[in-house]
Amino acid sequence: MTDELQRLADGLTADYLHGRWRPDAAEEHRARILSAQASIDGGLDSLAAGGVLTTASIDQMLRPHPKLDTWRLAPVLHAYPAGTLEAQALVRDLLNAIAVSNFPPLPPRPLRYVEAPARYDGGPAALFLGGGITGCPDWQRRAVLQLDVIGSPAVVLNPRREAFPLGQADAAREQTTWEYEHLRLADVILFWFCAEAVQPIALYELGAHAARGTRLAVGAHPEYPRRLDVLEQLRLARPGMTVHGSLQDTVRAAAALLPPGFARP
């Protein structure tokens, strides 16, 4: 069941980001209750991690309803207790994003989301998700959901593809070109270094854009193997810049760097 939760959560989150799925009104209502209950059950110590979902809360969400069998959240929640911590965190972020009632309403998520190899043609301020892909958990999806939670209207530029075309000769060149161009189109670049891999390309990109003077928000997991290098290099290149220790703090810092009104200056 551990892999099952990750599979279900990945699929549902991808459909949410691309506009292929939205919960119906009753499902959304229950998700909002569950999100609030997770914060209450988790207490102050776990708020930064998105709260805690208890078995009792999940059972309440899954109480009988005429449309329960059609709800995409139902199998996700059934699999939740046996899932990995990473998969559970993704589910909590998704619930929190669904639960938010923004006023004024934000444009639909697909209008604020550009995933490689799709092109960003300008418009509202854009935030690029820089950091590891190969060997790293899909932290990018969690970052997009967390931006929804804080009501950011920025367009997100995500280099991680839903399905990378392995075996296609030109795919790597296309990906590199897309990243090079969209890093330079972004108003803010968020860099996150997870604990699972060194991510040399992301380190190179961080160095290049730190030198360019781009607005940057940088975070590195406390167990990231080259965290000290990131700290020391930014101390020299960007004195006073904070290197955050959690993805949530990095996301909030990036959103705060967007131009006033979230429009291009």
C-alpha cells in the first residue's frame, strides 16, 4: 500500500494542476473539514508539516454519501494510513489547496501553471521552480499546492514533466533549452535542494542566477549533502540571503519576492 498512496496522490495532483479534476461541492466541503481537522489534531508542533490526518478524521470524511464511489479523494484517503511520509505530505498539501476559499477568486490553476515543454508567453508575474528532478521526490507539485494555499496568483513555471519522453534523442536538448529560457523569463526563481540527491545542474543554475541578480528564494533540506556549500557560496554572492530549511518556508519567501500586484514592473 505504500506505493499505492504515492501513485494515487501523484495522479490526482497532476489532474488538479492540469485542470482535469476538481472535486464536486460535497467532496470539496468534506475536504475543507478534513484540512481544518488535520490542523487541530496536529497541534502547533505539526502545523509546518501540514497537520496530522487521523484515522478517525478519515473515517468521518468517508462516511456514506450517494456520490462517494465517484469521489477521486476516497481511494486516496483509504490508502493514506499505509503511505510513506512523503506521499502523506502531498495528500495534506492537496487537501489544504482544495480547502482554500480565495477572495477575490484566483484564475483557475491551469491558467497559472506552465509545465515543460509548454511555453510561457508572458503576462502575470512568473515563478520558476528550480531544483532537482532526477533522484528527487516530486517536491515541485507540493510547492504549487502550497502556493495555492497562500493565494499566490503567480504563474508557476515547472520544469518537471508529467511524463518525460525517455529514449527520444532530442528530449534532453529540448528540456535544457526550455529551462535556460524560462529561468530568464521568470520574475522570481525558487531553488529547493532536497536531501536525496546532490543536483549538480541546479547548483550550476543557482550560481548563474545569483550572479545575474535575479530575485531568488533558496532552501536546502537540513540533510542535503551540499548544504554548507550553498550557504557559503550565497554568503559571498548574496550577503544576508537566508537559506531556508523547509520547502514551505522557501515557498512563502518566493511568493513574498513577487512584484507588487503580481504584475510585471
